[in-house]
Amino acid sequence: MEGRRSTGKALLLSLQCLFLIVLSVRAETEKPDLRCPDYVANYAPLVWLHSEDPYMPSDLLAHLQHTTPTVQGHAINGIPSIDLGNLGTLNEFGDEDVALVSKDDPFSYPKWILGEAPDDTGRIHNATPCAVILVEKNEADLDAFYFYFYSYNEGPNITQVLEPLNRLVTSEKASAGMHFGNHVGDWEHNMVRFRDGKPIGIYYSQHVDGEGYDWNDAAVSKAGDRPIVYSARGSHANYATPGAPVHNAALIDYCDEGKRWDPVLSAYFYKLDTDTFTLIPLTPPKQQSPRSSSNQTSWFEYKGHWGDFQFPQSDPRQETIPRFGVHRFETGPNGPRFKHLLRKGLVRDQARRLSWTEWAVGIYMAWYPCCIRGWRKWISVGVIITAFAGVVVGIILGVRRLRRPKTVYTKLQAEDIQMDEWRRDEEALLSSSEDEDDRPRR
């Protein structure tokens, strides 16, 4: 009898254990997958940093520790020390009115602003300068954004300005080689679009714009399955090929194979909740370091600037290039939440509006090789003068025609009516043409 009871208890205990195992497996199955897919690392970009670039990728937390939150030039008092877990709380003080002001003079080039260089394997130690953010578009398509952070951006100097605009730069300090367009904090990124786990396109951020390519485009070089990215000296703009690419119509970037950096070896991994526009931490892919991804996501919610505001003209460190309005020191950038994460195509959905200066420079540089440089400019000037003279003569003749007294006819002939109708048609045509010329050009 006693043996039967023992057998019954053992059977009941076994059934309970089996039930718990089934529940555990079911819960594990229903729980969303919080591990970054392996293919995100398998096809991740490899970055060639320029051989002479002194400004390497920087640790996100270290950058925060060397800055002070400010609003309108005044430090925000009465708040705890900022870190990746509470940075977003600064939004209550004014969103984009908030700036992270460096505690050191940027032009003293403190060590923290120089970042950390990768070792021979491409790994950066003691720093996490990369954040990978996954955006699921549908069941098949996924965008993987690889964000790279640098504590300093060095703008171009006179040697990076194409002719003839370089001759229009009259600033003495610019002519001596001073860099303009510098700022604390620098976010750059690549985006790889996947379909069913296979890459189909890639985007390279470049200053305020960027370029998108099909995955199999001949311009996209690869090391195995991984695309190669060339980071420009100082500006860290990303390009598909090395050399001296031109941006903004007149400025040169320099790219070469200096130091190889594998960003996903030292990165945080996240998934974007597109409904709440917040981050969900992910475990890194299996073949990467077992180090857990950061559970701190408040840094993504921060809407302010990751560097100082533009120095005022009264600051002795500030300089401005006449005619172009380019400053030596400019405002730091906003963070990844402003980088068009929900775009439909590879590039941003709406083209950036050009300033009048950019538009004029673009037109001028487009005409310069064919119509302005050397002897061509004299022909172009002659054509312009001739056209202008023709317009002036046309206006004078038109005014005389309007001022001429009308002749009174006592009797109208059929041919006179036809001539008058023809004249009105001609005047209407000229008026329509002028209206079309007044339309803004696209």
C-alpha cells in the first residue's frame, strides 16, 4: 500500500514538472526575439579611417562626462550627473534649446576630444562609439542603421576649396590655413536595407546629405560580404570609394585606407519601436562579444545638441569668412532620432532645401568648367552683355510703342482688324513668357 502511494506521488510530481516545462517553452516561444539577427553583423560595414585624421571614434558616455548641459548659455543647475540613462530628461528644459557644452576649450584639443583608435584587428577598446538601430518595415524588410560617434568634427580649410571660389576667400586667417565649420560632437551613419535577411541596398551619410546605392552596384567595394566605407579626414563623411570626393559643389574631402575600424565589435544594439519611437535593447549577435548591450536608452530620446552652440561673433575664438558667412565654430549636431529613421527609400524622403548661397555656388561651379574658366569667361561675358543689350533695346522699343499716340481711323478696313488682332496676340505671348520666367526654378 505504501509503495502505491509513493508511486502515485512520483507520478504526480513528474506531471507537474512536465507541465512547468511546457509552460516555460511556450512562454519562451511567445516572448519577442530580443537578440540582434546574425546577418546584421555579417553584412555590417567596415570603416577605413583616414591615415592623418587625429579625431577618432569616441565613447558616448565619456563625451557626456566632459560636457555640461546648458540653455541659452547658462548651465542647468540642480540636476544629477548626466549619463546614457537620463540624458533624455534634459528635454524638459527646452528640447533643441539645450546644448552639451564642452568643459574644456575645444581649440585646446583635450585628449577626450581625440577619441580612441582601433587596434590591428579593428576593435576599439575601452570605448563604445557605435549604436546599431534596427527598424522593421514589414515582415520581409528591415533597415539596420549603424551610427558612428566622434567627439569632434574638423571642417575644411582653404586647400579644400575648389577654384575659383578659393580666390574669393579674403579672410586672412582662412588663407593661412585655419579650418572652418568645426563643431563638438559628430554623428555619421550607414544604413543597410535587408530583405529576408539579405542586403539589397546601402546608404552613406555625407555632411548634411548622403548617397544610396544598390547592394550590387560596382561602386560599393566589399571585403567578403561586408561593404567598405571610407571616412573622410576630419569631417568623417562616409564614401563608397577613396580619393578626393567633392561635396556641396565646391569642397573637397580626403579619404584613404588608414586605420581599419570594425564598428560592431564595440557597439550597442537596439530595435526601434516605431509606435512609441523609443529603443528596445537587444543582445548582440552570437558571434560578437558576449558583453550585454546597454539597457540605457534615454540618450536616444534627447532632442538637444551633442556639442556647443555656435560661438558668438564677440568670442575671440570665432572667425567668419566674408561673402559666404561660414564660421570657424558652429553648433553641434542633433542625435540619431533626427536622421530619418522611417524613410521609405535608401535616402531621405524629402530633399533638403538649399540656401541661396548653396544654390548660387552650385550654379556657378556647374558653369565654371565649360563657360567661365580661362578664355571661356570672355566669350561668356560677351554673350551675357549681348543678351543684356538686346533686352534693354527691346524695353526701349516697347516703351516708345506704348507712348506713340494712337491714330484715329474714320473707316476700318478688314486688313486693319486682322493686323490689330495679330498685335494683341503678340503682346499676350510676350506677357506670358515673362510670367513663366518669374516662376521659381526647381
